[in-house]
Amino acid sequence: CQKPMENTPFIWLGAKRAEKRGVGNKGTLLDNATQYKLPVPNGGLLLDEFYHLALEAGLLRLKQGQTVIADDPEALAEALYDDLRFPRLATPVAIRSAFSAEDRQDESLAGFFTSRLNVNAQNPHELADALTAVYTSALRRDGTFRRDILIMEMVDARQAGVAFSEAGFEDELINYADGTAD
């Protein structure tokens, strides 16, 4: 069996290597948070290099320049787990963009790119569907930027909701809901 991804890097969150690799703000902040003993779920960053090598190896392909496709989800999962040795995380996981085009000082693209929550990462089809959905969302944005992806274990929320302030009111309005956001 040929191993096209054998030396492809990923970064385990907490390795403190994201900034050196040019990962965007979201991934770098999560990677660095562990040094301050902040609770960060188990996970890692699947680096932009994986995306490009997966395209070259035929594990991913572009369909009409608008969609990223994985024709063989089992081969993609094998490349990720066996060749790359990305850790097999407990499920469910969140698969989210950590693209360098988002969350910059001059522009915030919060919510612009796709995230997939509650993914069974041990199921090659669910994994491939989530990865390709996140990669496809990068095609909606012009320009060249890193396409790093966060893969993290889901954790139950202690609190969930939305907090915001409203112009004209001195007090903050807070909405609270139990559970995990979906």
C-alpha cells in the first residue's frame, strides 16, 4: 500500500507549534491556551499541507472548482489515521475551519466558513463528509490562504447561550440554555 501522507504534519493542540507554522488566529490561540492551563478539548490541527497533498494524491478532488469531493472515504481516513497517525479521538468530534483568512484584525469572518459538530470520526463517510464540507466552504472566499482544520473532541457545555449588550440599555441582556449547541 502506497503511503502518500506518511510525513504530512499535523499539530496536536498544546504542542505550541501553530504560530510557527503560520496557522490562523483561531488555531494558534487554542494551541497556546494550554500553556496558560486553560481547558482545551483534545484535538489537533490538520494542516494546510494535508489539503494540498490529499489533492495531489487523489484523496480529494475539486469538482468544477466549487466543491471538494472525497471519492474514497476509506482511503482518506486511512491516510489521516494510519499514514499521518492523527490521533483517533473519542467521538463525537467538531470539525471546524481554522483558516488564516478568518478572525484577523482587519476582518472577521466568524460564521462564514462551515463547521460540522457531533461527527463520528471513526466512520470514514462521516469524517470525509465533514472534511469536504469545511474545505468546500473555503472555496466561497477569494484569495490564497491556509486551509487548516481543527478536529476536536466535543465536550458538554457547562453553560451555553448568547450574551450581548444592546445600545440604549445600561444593563446587559443574557440568554441562557442548557446543553450543547448544534
